[in-house]
Amino acid sequence: MPAWPSVGILHLMDIQNSLRLDQPALYRLCLQGHVRAKWDDWLQNAVVTFEDRQTTLNGEVRDQAALFGLLSFVRNLGVVLIVVELIQPM
């Protein structure tokens, strides 16, 4: 089993303790390839960038249910999900 850096685990624990299921948060998603889709249904104030055969999405997700809906949408597009990162709880 890989050794996880203790700083990363502590940071993750701090975030988990501060984020509620019904709370909006800023997320970053990275997808393989240049993916053009209607992201406004899933992300508020979405910023989409295309670079090095990768699509990066930054935006606010209204709650955890919406996050899972977004992840299902990405899965249904049939693209590779590289990263999901919580940037900041709102």
C-alpha cells in the first residue's frame, strides 16, 4: 500500500469536516481530450479551458447531489475523467 503524505491527509480531513452535503463548492475537473458540452446545467459560472489534449472545467457545484450528477454526465459522455478536485467550499 502506498504511503500517503500526512499533510495531504490532514488537509483532506479538514475539508471533509468543513463541507456539508447541501453546501455549494468550487470544483476543478480535468477530462481527457477536448470535450465540448453544455456545462451550464452542472456548473455555475463555468470556466472551460482546452490545453494539451485536455479539458479543464472550473465552476461552482450547488451540492453533493449535483456533483454526482455531473460525474454521471461525464461518464455518459464516454470520456476519461482524470481529476476531480475540491477547490473551496462556499
